[in-house]
Amino acid sequence: MGTISTRVPDELEAELEAYFEEEKLDRSTAVRKLLSEGLEEWRREQALDQLAAGSITFSKAAELAGMSVWDFAQLAKERDITWVADDHLDADLEAL
């Protein structure tokens, strides 16, 4: 397991301390959880952005987001992202 060290502003440290106490987690576990959740959200946003730009297929976007195609379809619908395009349709159907 790797180690990451960082300095944070006092305000952020105070918020983190409140989070540690509320979640009843030690500092390392809490920071790992927040980092993991943040990266998960980032992957989803990247997948949605690339899908909206037409640079990847729907099934590839779901894979990039780490989600099932059905859950990703719901997320895309919630974000009002149209994903059906003629040039990607065959690849998406084959992936399903």
C-alpha cells in the first residue's frame, strides 16, 4: 500500500476532523474513503464528458465509470446526456 502525504488549509482540516468524528473513523480510513469516493465521482464525470463528446461508446463509458450499463444509463438520463449515435450504435449493441 502506498503512502500519500499532503498539507491542507486549517479550514479543511477542521471539516475533516468533524467528518472523522461523525463517521467514527480513524484519520487514515476516513481519508482513504473520501479519496476513493472522490475518484469514483471523477471517473463517472470523465465517462459522461467523453460520452457527451462522442469520443467513446456508451458501453465503454459505463466501463470507464465502473458501473453496469443499466446504472450508467440511468445516470446519463439524469444528466440529460444523449448517447445514441449512428457510428457508435453497432459497437454498443455488440457489447450488450
